[in-house]
Amino acid sequence: MENIPILLHGAVAGLILYQSAIVAPNIFRLLPLDNSSLLLRTVFPSFFLIILVLSLLSSLCSLLYSNWSSAVISGISASLSMVAYVLIPITNRSRDEGNHEQFNRLHLLSVAITLIILSLSILVALL
């Protein structure tokens, strides 16, 4: 039972890698830009909500077993996924309004947040 946080963060890491390496590239490759954009606008909110739920469950399990470092890392992952989730409509609005500079900055921030969550998920396994 004490390994549940590791399993949950393994699921987070797997989800991030699957979404980044398989789902998003294939959507862009196979669908016209308007359709791919619409599909990804549906997928990404769920993506960050799933990461949030898995991270919160990991944090709770870590707290139950007094694994403070894992609980903190899981809490940070949950917080970052909430930030990324909140950024989604702002990022979409920037793209819709043709504000490419703001879109690029927000998209880069979202990618950076995702990479940090991935790194933190891997770190949990190493603790």
C-alpha cells in the first residue's frame, strides 16, 4: 500500500508521455488544423484534470503513510496541473484573437508545467 503514490505518479508520467508522443502529434498529422484544434481543446482539460486527481490521490496516500516528501511533491504536481488547467481558456482565447505572442508564451508555459510535472512524477519513484 505504501507504493500507491509511486504507481499513481507512474500513471501520470505514462499519461504525459502518451499524450505528448502519440496523441497530440497524430491528431495534428491526421486532422485539418480546425478539427485538430477543436479536438485538442477537448482533450487537454481532461488531461490536466486527470493529472490533478491522480496527484491528489497520491498526496493523500503519502500523508496516510507519513511520506512527507512524496506528499509535498504530489501537492506541487496537483497545484501545477490546476495552473495549467486555468491557463487553457486564456491560451485558447489568445489563439482565437490572433495574439500569437501571448499564445506562444502561454503554450510554452503549459509545456514547461507539463515537463515539471513529469519530472516530479519520476522523482517520486526515486524517493
